[in-house]
Amino acid sequence: MIKFGTDGFRGVIGDNYTFENIRKIAQAHAESLKERKGKKVIVGYDTRFMSRDFALAVAEVFSSNGFKVIISKGITTTPALSLAVKEFKCDEGVMITASHNGYKYNGYKIKGKYSGPATEEIIKDVENRIGKSQIKTGKNEFKEEDLQNIYINKLKSYFDPNIFKQKHMKIIHDPMYATSSNLYNSILEDSFISVESINNWYNPYFGGHHPEPIDKNLSLLKAKVVATQADLGIANDGDSDRVGIVDEKGEFVNTQILYALLLLHTIRNRKVKGSIVKTVSTTYLADRIAKKEKRKIHKTPVGFKYVADIMLKEKVAFGGEESGGYGFGFHIPERDGVLSGLLIIEMMNLYGKSMSELVKELFKEFGEAYYKREDLKVEGTQGLDFVNKLKSKEIKEFAGFKVREVDKTDGVKIIFEDDSWLLFRASGTEPVLRIYAESPSIEKTDKLIKSSISMIE
């Protein structure tokens, strides 16, 4: 069964991710786009095993269906592919990537002509057509273009180059063997920012780890920052639409804190107008900032496509999710991990402060927030069944804490009287039950997580 999750279709290479299935998806996509009067597509791919071969298969199907086709000349990031859809005046784009999933996986992401995730309507239309028509092949007419350089120049255009000459800084960048390799070096080459890279050679096994910039996967980055007395560590995921940050002490800065810092930087320093968008799994600091700054805030299900939908309908200053994916109103309606990293560097230069100092000031102004997430592997529909069962219950107290409200927007989110919260949600892309928690103390967050796990085991 071919099913699109919160961020495209993903499957295990050689199992359900095969050339036959990818051609089926491409044929369904081509027919859907043709019905919507589309004539031109662009295809990009990441560093995974045979990604270019799968991209070529997609290009062949679209070409055989009468489309003008552009394919990336080399590996590219997802935000670069999304940007290229608009830059080359294409009707839609395809990115061959499984983002942060392990080396066994690959995927198929659809990008709209507005340079963001395809709408729910487009995805459902493509899904409904899969396997219902004969696949057209045999025509291989396409043009190759360098998408990375266009992307680099676009990012450079957002910054006053002098901002990166305010102080000498040392940055350690971990592309996690993936698509952001050498991007920071290229963008910051004429600045006072020294960039040293690790894990920046081609390795489709990603060093045996998931290319996901979370705490447990960044031990080498943390050690390198400490050992070389660097000012900052930056990591990007497999397709570079997400970011992970390590401060000057070698401590991982969780993605909820990054959301709050980037939100403040966007609306206070860059003066970007518009509302704020957060997913249901995102920090309560967003609500506190929105209230103080008098900005409207939207809350959506998990998945950046829901954030992008609002960005297409109204002026949005900033939107993002807890996974480390953030979108900016002055850019395209897409998560961009490399731009996020550059904005962190810009913020540090503007304030002349370290990352840990910025976090302390954030907590002082808006209150402390400690976040944790546990991903429990489950069998089949076990995670979804648990969440559905929980939805039918009336929850007035949990782990000894009084419940203020229960939000069922996406999964079950239990919100307590001090803004602390706990979320149970079945993953849309993996056989995983995710448990999220945030509170004003590490002890309370740990208690919420432990109590949750005991319910399931």
C-alpha cells in the first residue's frame, strides 16, 4: 500500500520503495498535474542510496507524459528544490528524499508552484490515482540545472554581509553526511565566521545513525565544539529542512527553545509583519511571545504542510514545529534548516552574546520551559489504537497534576494549569508512538514522560 504521511511518501528501499512503485506514484502525479493544467516539473534528490536513479525514473515518467522536465545536476536540499520550483516557473516539484529517516528509507515529496509542501487536496488526488493507469515510459527528455548555487545566492541576499564581520566566530557544522555539505562554507566564505565541517563526505549509510539532528545523534558535534572551543555547533538533517543547535558548552539546545528564539529574532529584530503559526506539539513559549508582542497565533496538526497552508492564505511572520523545521515570512513557505542556522549566527552577532546567554534571557523574560520527546516503537496500528482509546476517555488528572484542558487536534494533548502539556500521537511516517512533554521544570517533564510510558508498557 502506497500512503502519503505528514511529509510525503516514505518506504523501505527494496520493500515498498521500488522503481515500480515510484513510477506508479509519478504516473499518478503526472495525471493529477496535467488535469490541473500543469506542463512543467522539476525533480531533486538527496544523498541516499540510488536517489539519483529514482529521480531519473520520475523524470522519465513525466517526460513520457508530455511534461517539460528539469532535474537537479547534483544532490540538493529540499528547500533548494522548493525554491527552484518558483525560480524556474515550474508547476510543481518532486524531491526524492526520506528526510531524517534511516538509510533503509527513501521517499517522494511533492512541492507546489508556490515553493512549499503540496496541499492536502493535491496529495489525496495523487493517492487516489496510484496504480489505476498504465505507466508511460520511454521518453527521456529533460534539462539539468544547478539548484544549489541558486539557493546559496538567495540565502546570501537575505543578509547584510557586514553582520557576519562583527566578531570572529568559530562554527562546527555537521551535515550528517547529507545535502547541506559545504553550504555554510560557501555562504560565509567572505566573513569573519570560520566554519569547520564534520561528517561531510558521501555516506548513504549516514554513519550508522538516522540523519536527524537531535541530541542523541550529535555526540561528535558536541565533543568537537568543546574540544575546539567553538562558539556554536550546527547540524542539518538528511534533506536540510531541519536544524539542530549545540551551544558553546557542548549542550544541545532543544528545538522548542530554537523555535522561540527564531520567532523573537524574526519579529523583533527583522521586523517581519504577520501572524505566528505553531503545530500542536510546539512550545507554550510561542503563546506567551504572541501575547506580549500582540500577534495572532494559529495552532495546527503536526506537519509543516499545515503551517504552509496558513502561510499561503495570510501574512505570516514565522511558523514552525517542534521537529526543528522553521519557516520565515520573508522566505518561501517551506522549512529551511540552513537559513535557520544562519539566522542563529546573525542573532548572536547582533546581541554579541553566546547561545547559552540568549537562552537564559529568553527564560528570564518568558519563563522556563523544559521539553522532552520519547518515540516508542509499536506494532502495526498499536499506537493509533492507543491514541483513539485515550480520546474516548475523560481526563481530569494525570500523574497527580490537575488538567486544564484536552486538545484533540492531532492525537491527545493534555494541558495542565501551569501551561505544562503532554501529547500522545501516532507517527504518520513510521510505526512509532510519540510522547511529547513540556513543563517549567526538568523533574516535572521527566515525571510526565515516565508516567506516560508506564501506561503503555
